Amino acid sequence: MITGLAHSAVCVPDVDAAVAWYRDVLGLHVLSPPYEMRGPAIERDMGELVPSPVAVKAAIVGFAHDGDRVLEVIEYPEAPGRAGREDASVVDHGLTHVGLLCDDIVATRARLEQHGVEFLTSGVAGLVGLRTTWFTDPYGVVFILVEKRRPDRPYYRQVTAPGE
């Protein structure tokens, strides 16, 4: 039985540079610094997904209090990947974006803009008890920045349900 969500992974061409971006620009914490895996164990795990010899360089970023909900930053040194599609859209099927929480969306957006982050929306929108704005990382991953009106509730329960 599945009991929860664990991590999401972003494949990048350079783990060290990506970890620095996620740390310095987004303010994520490096929970597990870059490390490389080679050998029989990783071959058994990913040998049917990645050309041999399987080599994985990865790091974990996020917030210590979030448990398993982290972002894995991963590079395959022996199997360089392709850049994301330039015409990719959030309406394409499959994983479309990663949500990040903040406590002051206007200040957070301004700070990210100072770091040269590319925003996909011209401002901040308000809907269902949330304030949102959208941006991409240097690898084309789309993020939604979310400020909750009611921080004590999950983002999907911001509007009071009938009977509450």
C-alpha cells in the first residue's frame, strides 16, 4: 500500500551548479550534498532505465522539517540527457510543475527577480484563498509559488468547506 509522497527529481546537466542555484536562489537547504553512485547496486536499480555503465550523481535539497518531501537533483554522467522541449507547456500530459510555499509572495518574487529568475506570469494572482505566481528554473522546470491565506491549513483546504 502506498502511504505517502516521497520526492520529486529534476535531471540536470551539472548537479553541483544546480544545487548551488536551488540553494542560493530559491533558499532550499542542501540535505544531502552531491554524491556519486556506481557499481552493482545502482546497476540493479536503474540498469533497465539508464545505459550501462550506470553512474548517478545526485543531491537532495529541501527543508529538513518536510520529511520525505524533497527535491532530488540528479545527473547521469555516463549518459548525458537532452534539454527539455522548448515548446513544453503546463497543459502537456505528465508532470507539469512543482509547488513551493512562501510566507510573503510579493517579497519572495521580488527577491527571485533580483536573482534573474524567469517568471512566466506578469504578477501575483489570487484564487481560492491562495496567492500564486509561476516561474521556471534554469533547466525548464516550472514552479508555482504559493502563499496561503490560512497557513495552518493545507493549500487545497484554504477555502472553508460547507459545514465547517
